[in-house]
Amino acid sequence: MCGIVCLVHFGEDGPVSTKPLVDANNLARHRGPDDEGYLLWKPGSAPTVYSGSETALRSIEARKLSPLPSPANYQIGFGHRRLNILDLSPAGHQPMIDATTGLAIVYNGEIYNYVELRRELEHKGYSFTSHTDTEVILAAWSFWGADCLHRFNGMFSFCLLDPRNGGTLHAVRDRFGVKPLYWARLGKTFVFASEIKQIRSLPWFSPRLDKGSVRDFLAASMLDHTSHSFDENIQQLRGGERAVLDLSRGDVEISRWYSLTPVLWKGSGADAEARFKELLADSVRLRLRADVAVGSCLSGGLDSAAIVCLLKELLVAQNGTLNHITVTSCFEDERFDEWRFAKQVVNKTHATSLRVWPTMERLKDDFERHLWHLDEPCGSTSQFSQWCVFAGAAELGLKVMLSGQGSDEQLAGYGTNDTALMTGLCRRAALRRMRGEAIAFHERTGTWPIDTMLRALRNLFPSRPQPDKNPDWLKLEAPSHAENVAPHDLNESLIRQTLETSLPALLRFEDRLSMAWSIESRVPFMDYRLVEFIAGLPDHFKLHQGLTKRVMRESLRGVLPEDIRQRRDKMGFVTPQSVWLRETATGWFRRALNEALDIAPDFFDRDRVTAMLDAMIAGQIKFSFVPWRIITFGKWLNMNS
């Protein structure tokens, strides 16, 4: 796992300073503190790799690197920060150049099936000097061209320079956007980078607030649902997109190299359960490939427990022992603590466990640093629990962690999918199934799903989408970037959650919060084979009579502790934020909210916001994360203005 930056200059202004390249690269030091490297190229010359002030001495000696010059005549500049995961030797130093073709790459991520691809390419006559997946990417691109992307099973973002025929730059992001890649055109310079802060650091950058993104976040807690960022000048490549930059003309074309196509399932329920377990287990197996220790985030929920329990079976089969470390976020208040479940997994698998304890005091201390790493505001303090989990892993010296991110969106794990399910059943006139779902709803809640059915019926006859109205406390008027069209059925809703409305933001948090502590987080549920399989399952394999994740629960019978396999409540990376706000840190929340209102007075109706907070503290209205969104937005705006 690494941090990357790429500058592409156009024009004939003579020597260009390399300082902006170095400064932007240094801002990603946390993503790769083990090594540093640079590459410069101009038409008519060969790409050349240079060292920086923190390049590992053994890399300098092994690669015979010269210091990066400044100024220099170049059109392309690559910067790289390396976190050593595979092939810890100098052979894995980046940027990396293919000696035969001149192809050069700066790369962030992991290609988990690089072993199999390397073997295939060796049969085709290629030889390798390292044991890295980076070298495999270069060889695969040399042989298959851009079609090689469809062969990669992994999480990745990279910039690849093809210096032939005038020069072309390819910027690529993995299928589902697990790894980040932002870009901007700043005058005569294009820039691609792992993090927004790297682009904002450039001397040619002028901030300009994207009010549509701000409005979507404040009003609806929506983040990363489009290519827009909080700045109009910065966009992200979406998952499955590729940008091609013609270096002779200076134009960029963005296209989709991958689209999710469900693999429709026609088999039995038992066969689907067996296939699910097979795919998830193989995904975990591939994500154990590393030359450093691998640990796991363990919340006590279905998803992380499934990974740890399957991992036990794999490691015992390979080594005869588990030898695995888990990290769990815990709280003194049992209403927010999942250790009683996580402990069952630890006991069953004989893993070594670390418990971390997020507190309000630590949140106060780490607030600005936490937000700096996220690059944009966050919707709740749940991300702070993740922050503490990865901090705990770093204290143990772990460099790779497995995480259960991605299952909820694919397998209807959230409690908001009933309307989409009923909409699809109405469309199919599945009356018997509708009756069964309604009875199950009544048994769970004591009420009939009348509102759910009314919303489902409205979805059958959609009128022209209406603009979302602002809540009364928000004065910002801006068009929403969100698509305001109801899904046709549950499967369509889950695909949207996976690709647009929910998971992209969670994957950004996963990336930033792990990399803040120089840790690579791997997400087995995002293996494209598993995603395509789940997307093609009929909806009753995912949500049936109130039972979520049905296919996973059934497939892992005997693998998971029964208390966890049958859990119906969902917590995840929770915090006692409602208690902090109402009881133990009321003054801090009041001060932080007032500071946010002072920073952005034109965005909010101060009286309404203050009244909302007062009513929430007094218990007169239901707790929500709206105050936290306002607080983080105000702090972010102050830090970036």
C-alpha cells in the first residue's frame, strides 16, 4: 500500500521546479513511510528514476539512484511513498520501469492474484527480477494492454506512462474504488493523487467550494456518491474508471473499463450457500498474501466474525495453528459494547485479541488530526472508533488488517431495505411472498408495514423526481448531485448502495483511517467474483422475512458461533455519541457547534440549529448526527479556507 502523485505539465516554459511534486508526495508520507521515489520524463527521452530525502539507503545503492534535480526539464513527474508489504527488498522500489518497453508506473494497492498472473506470463516468455505485484502489472500491460485490468483481482490505483508514440498516460482505479485516485486540471498542469490534500498543496491550486456536494452532505449525509469532491476543481475517478491523457495534445478522456454485471444464479439454495462460502474463503485466502503480519478488525458482528472464523480454517489447514491477532473497539457502556460477541470469536478461533477504548477525551485530542486525514467531513463519530482500532493495530506493529466492509450493502444488512423489497414484490405481483413478509414484519415490530407498502406503491408510479428540499436549519441553496429516482427492487437498491450511495464513502474512511496509521486494510467482501455472485442472487437469499444476509448465515452454519450467526441487531463501529452529547460532553458539543456556525454563518439558520441541539440534549427530539455533520463541516472549512 502506498501514496502516489503524478504531475503532467504542458507548455514550453523551460525548466520546471520539482518542489511541488516533492511537497505533494510528502503529504502522503503516512501512506508509505518505508521508502520514497521519483520519476521524471520528457518526450524524446527515457523515463528516469530519482531518489528523495527519505529514500531508503539500500534502494539508492541497489538502484544507483541520483537525487531528484530542481529545477528540471520534464513533462511527467511521478512521486511515490512505499509501505513495504510484498517483497520488502529494494527490488520493489517505485516508481518502476519496464526495461524492455519503457513503461513506467507509480502504483498504490494490491493485485492479490499476482502469483497466478506471474506464472502465466512466465509461460509466455516473461522473466521477473522481483517478487512484487507491481512488476506483474507492467508485464501484464505490456502483453495484454489495458485488457489486463480485467484479469486483476485486487484493489488498486495507478498512473502508467507509455512513452511510445508521443506518450500516453493511463490513470486507473479498481472496480469498486477501494483505493482512491483524485485528479484536477490546474491551468497547464494535470495532477493525479491518492489524497485531496496533495492536490490542494500545489501552487497552481485555487479552492472553490462545490456547494452541491456540501448541500448533499449537510442535508442527507451523502458523501462520495458522485465524482465530485467538496472542491469544484477536484474530482475523483469512480470505481472502474480509467483516464487516458494524450501527452502530445493535452486532452483527457475518462471512460469506464468495468461495469458490474450480476452473474444470475439458477441453482438451488444449498448450492448457493456452498458457492458463497467457497468464494468468501478464497477471497480471504488471497488477501492473506503478504510478507508481513496480517491481523483483523473484529467488531463482533457477522461480517468481521465470518472473516476471522474462515481465516482460522485456512491458517490451520496451512500451518496447523491460527497465530492471528484481532483488534476490537470496546466501551464501558454495555449498550455500545460488542466485546461479548467478539470474545466468542476469539475463544472459538484462539486468536490473540487487543481491545481498544475510544473515549471522548481522545476524540477531543485527535479531532483535527482525524479530520485532516479524512480530507473531507464525516457523518458520525463511528469513524473515530475505526481510527482507534487502526491505531491499536499500529501499536502492535501490524501492517495489514482484514476488514468486513462491503457486506451490508450487498446483503441487505441495513434496516432500511424493506421498501425496496416490497417495491420489487409488488412489481412481480408476488402476493404470497408479500403476505409472508408483512406477517414477519408484524411479528418483529408489533405493527403492520402500512407505511412501507404505501411507499412501495408510490415507487410503482414514479412521477418526475422533485428537487430535495433543504431542512429548515440549512440555508444553503444548491442543486443536489444525488440521483433522486426510487429503485425498482431490492437488488437494484443494493447495487446502488454498493456503487453509489453508501459504500464509496465507507471505503474512503477505510482507506484514510488505516493509512493514517500506515496500515493496509483489505476487504474480502469486495472480491469482484463474490460481488458479481451476490448481485446475481434472487432477493430472498439476501432479505427474507426480516432476516438479513440469509445466504451468508446459512453458509456459515457451524463456522460462526451461533449467537453471532443468529444476531439480528446491528452495531458496527459505534460510539456512545448520544451519551457524550447529552451527558458527559455537552459543553464541548455546544462550543464546537457554535464555532462551526461562526465559521459558516451563511450556511445555517443559527436559531434553528441551536434550538435543535437544545431539544436533542433535553431528550425532546430523537438523537441524530446532524450536529456532528455541522461541527465537522465547520472545522473542515476552517482548516481548508
